Amino acid sequence: MPYLLEMKNITKAFGVVKAVDNVSLSVNAGEVMSLCGENGSGKSTLMKVLCGIYPYGSYEGEIWFAGEQLQAGHIRDTERKGIAIIHQELALVKHLTILENIFLGAEISRHGMLDYDSMTLRCQKLLAQVNLNISPDTRVGDLGLGQQQLVEIAKALNKQVRLLILDEPTASLTERETEVLLTIIRDLQAHGIACIYISHKLNEVKAISDSICVIRDGQPIGTRNAEQMSEDDIITMMVGRELTALYPSE
Ligand code: ADP
Ligand code: MG
């Protein structure tokens, strides 16, 4: 089976700073890959390259998705292909309802009129998929952060997502909300949806990942099967071996 996603030798510089330096990674359909690295190591930049936030040509390397080379000039191009990113700072419009947020720019109409009945039905189905039992007419500003995260996922599902990128999704979630999120990711995985999961919380990373890709100072350190890595192994790869030299075990 060919990979769902292949990023080959991606380099992205801001001026003289190489935020991402020759990184390659690949993800299968339905695979959950965690992307680990210290603050400033280039994780978000790499994902923004993938999502078309930096236009094609402003980085080096190749991206292949579902058998086609991705030459996105805009985030809408990658969305259409089935790639969705959820940023840490959520992008929902707080004063609009869940339904309005989910269908923003993707409204269903009939005979030139907005078809609220169809949108409500579809919205209820999407909310059920992410285990949210609330009315589509609830204002997003009235939801907790965990619930808003789930609305973002529902919105991605409405766009036929095949790869969902979560950039530090649990940074401000409670333990309970985190558990709910991890359960949803497993459920999506069972439906063949792949996920790239960015987190500092190594217990979550261990719990959710099939594979773990580590970068340090923008450079690729390695990708391993999650089962083969302990939390200590991940930390060592993230910060380098210097720590062991500083604090020898004997
Ligand atoms: P991470 O998500 O792993 O914390 P980032 O990808 O946000 O890291 O940042 C990687 C490096 O690139 C950092 O040194 C950061 O300061 C730099 N960087 C990110 N975005 C920009 C930008 N728009 N302009 C200049 N430098 C940037
Ligand atoms: Mg980041």
C-alpha cells in the first residue's frame, strides 16, 4: 500500500533561520503519528507547510498526498484534498452557533435558499460522531474548550477529512476532556482517518501513537514504532544525548 502522506526533504527557512531542515516523514491511512520535539523545534512550521499556509515554492522538498503531488497555494487547496489542521488557538467564531461554524463557507442550499433542515440533520450526525450531545444551535462561545475542540473535529469531518492534524490539542484541556479527545481519535482511526498528533505530554503520545517522529532544532532525529519507545527514549531523542553526559548515571 502506498503511503497516504509523504513529505520528502522539507526545508523551510525564515530569513537565515532554518525552522525546518531537511525533514521527511510518511503516514499511512488510519495511522496515528505523533510529532515530538521541544518548543521551537519546528513542529508547527512543518505542519503549516503541509497545510498550504506557506505557499508552494516558499519551501524546499516535495509533498505527496493520496498519490498526487501537493502543490498547494492556499489552505483551501489542502482542505479540499482531505487535510485538516486544528491549531492550538482554535479558529471558531465565538458568537456564531455550532451549525453556523461548521457550515461557514460550506452552506447547504436548496432552490437558492439556505437549507437549515438539511444542515441541522447533518450537523446532528457530525456531533454524534464526536460524541457531543448538544444542540447545533448552541453558541460556540458558550462551550468549554474541550467541546470547542470537538466542534473543530466535526467541522473537519464535514469536509471529508483523511488526515487530521492536531497541534497541541490538549494544552488547555482537563484530564476528562483529554480522554474524550483520545477516544475520538481512536474512533476516527478505526474509520481509516490518519492523524498527526503534536503534544508535549508523553503519556498521551505513548497512549495514542502508532509511530513517533522526533525533530530537534528543525532537524530529523528519527521515526520509530511507538511500541519500541519508552517516554525516556522520546525525551532523549528530543533533547539529545548531552543530558546523559551532564548527569551520568554512575
Ligand atoms: P514548535 O511548533 O516546534 O514549537 P515552530 O515551528 O513554531 O516550533 O518554530 C520553529 C522555529 O521557527 C522557531 O525558532 C520560531 O521562532 C521560528 N519561526 C516560526 N514561525 C516563524 C515566522 N513566521 N517568522 C520567523 N520565524 C519563525
Ligand atoms: Mg508549535
